[in-house]
Amino acid sequence: MNNTFEVVSKLIANKLEIDQQSITRQSKLIELGLDSLDIFDIIFQAEDQYGIKVPNPSEEIVTVDDVVKMLDELLAAGASA
């Protein structure tokens, strides 16, 4: 299985046309240059990548790590379902 952080950071880097190495788990999505529509686009791309459906997040997504944790939780739940 791919490392979720690697997948998310690659999606962000491609979207923003920036160096993937400049993205850390603590990077704030807004500070990277993503607006709310971009964030949803990244989540939709991750849904396609992993074949999962992300419900409306109950918590605010601020950092790259927030996205990674949300996806990892959904993947773990799917694996145990």
C-alpha cells in the first residue's frame, strides 16, 4: 500500500506546481496556496486513488496531516469492514 502522506503531498504538489519535498505533514493547506475548493479537489482525487468515499469531514481540515489522518482512518475502517 502507498504511504498516504506521499500520495497526498504528490497530489498537492501537482495541483500547485510546487516541489513535493517542500510539503510537510505540518504544512497548512491555506499557506501552501490551496483554497477550500482546491482542498476538496485534493480529497476527491484521493477518493479516486484509494477507491473510498470521504464523508463531509466533521473536523476542520487545516494541515496536510489532517487530510492524511482522515484518509488513513477511512482506509482502516474499510479494511476492517
